[in-house]
Amino acid sequence: MAVTTAETRLEERWRDILAVHARTMCEIDRALHPHGLGASDFEVLDILATERPEHGEQCRVQNLVGRVHLSQSALSRLIGRLEKDGLVERSVCAEDRRGVWVALTPKGRSLHAEVLPLQREVLRRMLAEQKG
Amino acid sequence: MAVTTAETRLEERWRDILAVHARTMCEIDRALHPHGLGASDFEVLDILATERPEHGEQCRVQNLVGRVHLSQSALSRLIGRLEKDGLVERSVCAEDRRGVWVALTPKGRSLHAEVLPLQREVLRRMLAEQKG
DNA sequence: GGCAACTAGTTGCACAGTCAACGATTGGCC
DNA sequence: GGCCAATCGTTGACTGTGCAACTAGTTGCC
């Protein structure tokens, strides 16, 4: 019996996560779509925006892979799209010429600033009402 | 300040959900893939399995839409795939001939029984270690 | 009966995602 | 130096998903 209820609780918790995730994701997409962005796009923009510009750190792409829940290839294409839209710029990494640096353009930075409140608002709306 | 920390907490909570969702989803996929199923497929199978067989209820498809986080069209195709694999059967609903009934075949039921422990095990492994 | 509004499910199309294979570069080891 | 393994990023082929448009069936109203 104890096992059964533990299992049930696990199952419920999973359903809960699934539901919150789906609803929130969907809302973010809906809020950002008018600006030509999807949820993943925003996430990358957001990471780049909070990154110190004068960072001198690693070649970015590799750096991003660990932080977004996306395969390397998906990320590559995503960056390609952002670049095509003039939101980011790619440049080869001098020290390790396999690597690629990714940086926000002014346009990318301003778009991020524009949509950040929208995303936050969705988060507030969808996550706040959650169980206490 | 209070506003900022509240925002930060929201942001963290969202990142948390994103991370748990991605990791768990990925693991479920990985566990079920050898059996020819994805996470969504399992979810539908699971709902059908826990449904009372002699239910006399509505036409199922409509019933399912509300329970999985999938568009109606995605669900339609998913059921199509399951049917092609002989796991479920579609039949027209006599009372409302627009509707379609979906039911597990014996093969579908046994496959569900086979993979259920795998999914549970993943849930236990991924969700249990979560914050306390 | 006949027409309009609605609902159930499927399908065409476009797009974002994964996996596997690839080209380029680096680093270790002989 | 020369070779092999590992790493970084991109690309090709394929799959699953959502939106919009569609067909088929139902309900209500005249």
C-alpha cells in the first residue's frame, strides 16, 4: 500500500510538472511570437544578455549548450536563425579556431529588453498561482 | 529589492521546471525507445490502460485531448501511428458518428504492462532526488 | 424539410528538434 | 614531425508538432 501511494504521488507530481510546463511554455510562445521569437530563442537571448560583455571567457556556443535544454545541432540552427534576423553575430574564436563566439547585436539587445517584461509577466501569471 | 528577489525566485523556479522536465522527458524517451515508443505514445497508452474498458463513456479522442498536452492534430497522428503498430483500434462512435472510439488491443495492453515499470523507474530516479 | 452554426477528427504545410555523419582543429604521444 | 583520438560546430535525413483549412456529422431555428 505504502508503495502504491508513493508511486501515485510520483505520478501526480510528474503530471503536475507536465501541465505547468506545457501551459507556461505555450503562453511564453504566444506572448513572444508577435515579436518573431519562440521560447527557446528567448532563452538564448536572455543568457547572452546577462553574460558580461567583456568576459574574455570560452567560445560561447559550447558554453550555451550546457545551459539550454537543446542538442548542439538544434542550438546551431537556432543561432543561425537569430543571426539571419540580425539579433546575434558569430565570429571565430582566435585561440581555438574550432570554436565560435556568439554575441548580441544592438538590435538583439534591444529586442531582448523589449520582450523581457513579457516573459516575466507570463511567469508571474502562470507560476504564482501554483500550490501555495 | 523585494521585487527583484521575487522575480529572481520566479526565474529560478522556471529554470528548475525546465531542467527537471527536460531531463525526465529525455530519460523516459531513452527508456521507451527500444520498445518503439516515445513519451507521448506512452502517455496515451497509459490513459487508455487505466480507463475502465466497459466504460460506455464518450468518444475517446475528444476525451484524450484534454488530458495530454498535445494539439488535436498531433493526437490524431499519434493514434494513427499506434494503430499502424497494432496497439490501438479506432472505431466510429455509433451515437455520434463524428466521433471516434479508441481502444487498446491486447497487444497494446501487454506492451503497456511491459513498459510501465520502466517509466515508473525513471520517475522514481529523476523526481525523488528533488529538493528534499 | 432546409439552412446556418457548431463540433469531431483528419490532412497539407511549414518549422523546430533529434541523431548520425562530416569537416576542421586541437592535443597527446611516439 | 606525424599520427590518432578527442572536441567544436555544421549539415543531411527524418520525425513530431502546431496552425489553418477541410470533410463529415450534429443541433437549432425558421
